[in-house]
Amino acid sequence: MSSSLPITGSSSPSTARQWDLLWVSGTVTRKLAPRLRILYEQMLEPKWVVAIGSCATSGGPFYDSYNVVKGVNKIMPVDLYVPGCPVRPETFLDSVIKFRKMLKEGRK
């Protein structure tokens, strides 16, 4: 499978002020949460957030830890959830296809 970056039009802008899409993967800690919120607030409109994996969507196996945010949706709105721990390649690809449809339709 080749990279799909050219297909989706993705690039790596240097600052959050140039982003309109944020992919969140992994455990979000209370220390990281304010920084993620600042990044979100600096993003261009319309803002899109995709939570990838169980850790990002619900805290994953660390859910009961005092220092873990119980899902990135607690600090910013999430447009698409990609379930799994780990995320299966098929699930990730399905989510990318779903996200592209959302973009084409202009809906959040």
C-alpha cells in the first residue's frame, strides 16, 4: 500500500495557525490537555478533529488513572472517532474514506 498523502492533500504546515485538521492519537494526559486545547484554538476554520484509537477516544487501558483525560472530546469537539487498540488498518482506511466524504459534503 502506498502513502495516501497526495490523495488527501495533506501536508505538514509549521504552525497550528495553518492547520485545519488535527489527528489525535495516544493517551491524552492532564498536562498535555491545555496544550492541545491551545493548538485547537489556533487552528483555521473549519476545524476538524479526528481521535484515533482507544486511548484518544476514551483513555484506553489507562482510563482509571488520575492523570488521564477520559477522551479528547473532553477538551475539544471531535468530528470523527477511529476505534481500536491498536487500530486495525482496515478501520483506519475506512475512517479516512468516511472523512473524505465528510469533507466533500462540507458537513461536520
